[in-house]
Amino acid sequence: MRRVLVFVVLAACGGRTPGPRVNPTTPDPEVRSALDQAEAAERARRHDAARVHYERAIAIARDPASITQARRDFAETLVTWGAYAEARTHLEVAVATDARDPAGWHDLGLLRHQLADHPGAIAALERARTLAPADPRPRTSLAALRWKLGDRAGAAAEYRAMLELDLPARQRAKVEWALGELAKPAPPRSAPGPRSDGARPAGEPPTAAPYSTR
């Protein structure tokens, strides 16, 4: 079972990793056993032991399904340890092995954003969007990141495209809210920080919030 991947990312409408991977396959039983041992050690907070088992799973993985699963599982645990750069390395191997996996590209985009690699983050999120065009989550993350980086037109384009999708009423309302905010004049660069009442100045992107893939 994949672990929760938690870190900070701007997301105007919330979001989760695009769900089931394309043509999922089962990893080798020996790799699966090593991953199960790693997860058991991690639940017991025996992080050093968990690392040993994850690294063993990676070392013995030979087929694409095993390589992808081992790398992604370890990456997700590394994120919970705050080891973002190491997690990115493993996710990059995972998507190189299974380039059709929108969830992997989405997670990689979020990690690159966390590490301030914004061009790399956008490229990965765009790949996720291409692989899962009917899933609003890559567009949600792309829109939030573009907004944060000052690309208001790019953010608005992502939100407008989301309105063409089959969205729940609550999410559609949030997208429409975001478009309304983006239609307002951009706040000056010298604008003060958050207001004392906690409200966000008009036209500013949503504040950072915890992000969970599942």
C-alpha cells in the first residue's frame, strides 16, 4: 500500500495525485516482500531499518513494475522524512521506467516545486496533464503553481480548461472563484503580507496548504 506523500504546495482547489496508474502491474514477490518489511519498520518508527529494506527492494528490482514500485514507495517515505532531494531522485527513476504514469509525473512536479525547480515542476505537471486529460488534479496544481509564480494568464487558462471537465459542483465553484480572483488587478509587488484578520488580499493566490496524494 502506497504511503501518504505530504508536503506543502499551493492548490487553489485542493488536489490529490491522479489516481490509478496506467496499466498497473504487480512487482516481483521478493520485491513486494522487502517493501512490506520496509513499511512495517516505518510504522514502528524504525527508520534506519525501513531504509535498509527499501534499499534492498531497489537493489533486487529488475522488471519495470518492481523498479517503479520500489522507487515510488521509497520516495513517498523519504518525503515524510523531509528528504525531498533524495525523494526526487527516486521519482525521476520511477517515471523514466514508467513514463506513462500520470501519478508519478504529478508527484515529481510537486517535489520539484518543493525544491524550487519551478521549470522542472511545470514540465512534470504538464506531462501529467497530457497523460490524464480528464483528471482536474494536474491542472489544479499547474494553475496554483503558475499563479504563485506570477503567471496569472497561464493560471487562468488552466482554470478555464477545468470548467470543460465534469467537475463536482463544489470544485466548479472553487474554480470559478479562482477565475474571479485572477480577473482582479494583480496586487503590487510591495503589498504587505497577510492581514491581521487572516484574510487574503484580493487577487493573491491561495495560501500554502498541506498536500496529500491519497
